[in-house]
Amino acid sequence: MPSSSSAVSDSGRPVPSSLWRDGDFRRLWVGQTASQLGEHASLVVLPLFAVLTLNAGAGQLGALRAVGQAPILLLSLFAGAWVDRRRTRTVMVLTDAGRALALGAAAVAGLLGGLGLPALLVVAFAVGALSVFFDVAYQASLVRLVKRDQLVRGNSALEGSRSAAQIGGPALGGALVSVLSAPIAAASSAVFFALSFLSIRRVGRRESIPERSERPPRVWRRIHEGLRFVAGDTSLRTVCLASAAFQFFFAAVMTVYLLFLPRDLHLSGTAVGLALAATGPGALLGSLLAARLPSRFGYGAVLVSAAALGDGVFLFVPALHGSSVVTVPALLTVNFVFGTFSQLVNVTVMAVRQTVTPDGMQGRAAATINFVGMGLTPLGSLLGGFLAEVWGARTSLLVTAAGMLLSPALMALSPLARLDGRFPPRLDGRFPPAGDSGPVCVRASIAANSRHNSVSGRSHR
């Protein structure tokens, strides 16, 4: 069986040097783009349906978002251990099919008049659970599909597709909710997941996955190995703490944000979708910058400064007043800046993490960081809803946006800030013992390594 590092096909021929001449990579890219479009559309459709159609209050909206995010806390570690011993293509295909069915059922229920808040909670949890498995599999799939020296370009292409989805998904979801109905909007997301299913299932290259022993380790042992691997490195521990701080406060911000825009600024669903969509072109620019800036200015300097600028821009949102003629351009600017610098952080972090992590640990490393980083998002969503009820949306937005700056502060105080422009070497299959960062931590002149963002709050930092 060919190794992923050599990246040869079943016929023994090497993968083309250009990713775009590689048919399997193109199929993965097309499927990922369609999947992200479906996900970003649904992440606007469900909250807007609750706010605009069901007249959900702040607490109910916080609960809806928390239910959709709860699978990250409940399933991430299991997903990492499970995906590491499965073919990522199979996992992505099955999760795409499941999400298409869940949203298709929601569309039918809505057309029949039965899509109430309880049904939305069920759909949000189902889509969130399947997305956990898809996200872990997609992060591990690229490593098994392309050469190591193609990871940065591959990640840039995949993150570029996510940027395109951030442009089209929220705008499409908001427009369909306003112009047509929530069931039609849910159906559009189901179609995108179906398209992703059809594309990814055509990926033909056989993956190199760890051989199974006669008595494979128990799942909890594999989870423990992933936790030990990440906890054993000072830099990865910093990544987890910074990510947890960011995701907690970002979840709170987005809950208040989705109330603030339609109720305090009196924006329509279409305007809300348009404002959120501005994250997309910003993220596209961030993906392009990630291919140049870290090697020129140093990974640490780029990570800390980009995180501070991207997170800090939300402090301007509570100051907005007036008509949509004034507020919409301002929101477009805020979301564009946020998308640019957050994506710059995300692409840089993912490439570093994938490079220093051995193939058999990719899924568990990603899942562990997602678990620690994203595990607090349900509590963040609930906090945002609670603060909005007690203090009002404007004050709550200011407080939670300020909390996001804890993330770049943690990175600035860690060895991560001293990472220079030389790309770290990969860890060739050795797992450091607990308490020893081993070769995963790039010492001396390279002091450290790595740190999802969209309406979902999913991010690689």
C-alpha cells in the first residue's frame, strides 16, 4: 500500500505536481465547496427561521445554537479516534448523505407546517453531529491524498473554497428565508450536501491508513493517545487554550449578533445574509495572504497580529446606529476584515499542525484541538443569549467582543509568538511522551507551532 507521503496512485504513477491536474483532488475540492455552501446556508437559515418566523427570544436562540454546537463537545474525541482507522472518503460521503436527508426532512416538515422549534433543535443537533465527523475526516483526507510539500497549496485551495461558500452561503440562506420560505432555504442546503456526496464518492485513489492489528486498541486508549500527543507539546497546549477562549466568546458574540442585526438595526434577512457573506471575500484574501506572509514575517508574528486585528474589529459593531444605508456598508467592512485575518490564522495553523503530526495521529490531533477549542461553544451561545436578555444586545455585544481578545493575548505570551518564517519539519511517526514536547516543538530559532471563521464558529484555531 502506498504511503501518503509518497502520494502515488494505485497504478504506481506519482501524483501530478500540479494539484489542479489531479482529478481526485479536484473532486475533493468540488465536494468540499458544495458541502461548505450547504453548511453556511443552513447556519443562517435555522437561526433566522427561529427569530423571524417563530419569534424566538434570546434564550431560545442561544439554546438552538448550543444544541447545534453540542456535538463538538460530545463527539469530537470519538470522531478523531474513529476516523483515524477509516477511509476519510467513506466518512465524508456518509455524513454528506446524512446531512442532506436531515435538511430534506426539515424542508418537508416545514412545507407541511410542522417545522417548529423542537424540530429545529433535532435538525440542528443532527447536522452538527454529522459535521463533526465530516470536519475531522476532511482535515485528515488531504494529508492522505497529496504530497507533504503540497499541503500549503492544498489547504489554501480548500480554504479558498470555504471562502467562496462564506460569500454565497449566508447570502443565499438569508435571501431564501426572506423571499421564499425557510423550508425552501433548508432544501437548498440539502441539495448542496447531495452534490458534495456525488463528487467526493468519485475520489478513486486508495488511501493509506494504519493497518489494523488483530486486537486493535480500545477507542478510549486511542483517544488518550491523541490527548497525550497534543498535551505533550507546549505550543499545541497554547493553541488549545487560545482556541477555547476565542470559540467561547465568538459563540457568545454570534448569538447576540444574530439578534442585534434584525432587532436593533432593523435589517432584513437578506441584509443580514449579505453582511455575513462579506466574511467570504475576506477569507479568500486571507487564504492568499497565508501563502506569503508567514514565511516573510514569521509564523508567530502573523498569528498574533492577525488574531488581534481580526478579533478586535468586532468592537466597532456595538457603535453602529442609523439606517441600513449606513450600517450595512459598515458591517460589510467589519466582516471583511474579520474574514481576512481569521482565515490567515486558520490556514497557517492547519498547515503547521498537519506537517508536524504523523499520519496515524492526524484525525485524533485535529479532533483533540477541536474538542478543547470548540467544546465551550455551547456554553458561549447560552451566555450570549443570557447576557442579551439581561443587559440588552448592544452592551452584551461589546462585552463578548472584548472577550475575544483573550485569544491573541494568550498566544502573544507563549512561545508560539516566537515562531519564525522557516516551516517546521514533520514528526516522522514518533509520539512524544507526556510532558515532553519532543520534536513536535520546533526549538531554538523556531520556538513553536499552531492555533474555524464563520457563523458556525468552526475554525481551525
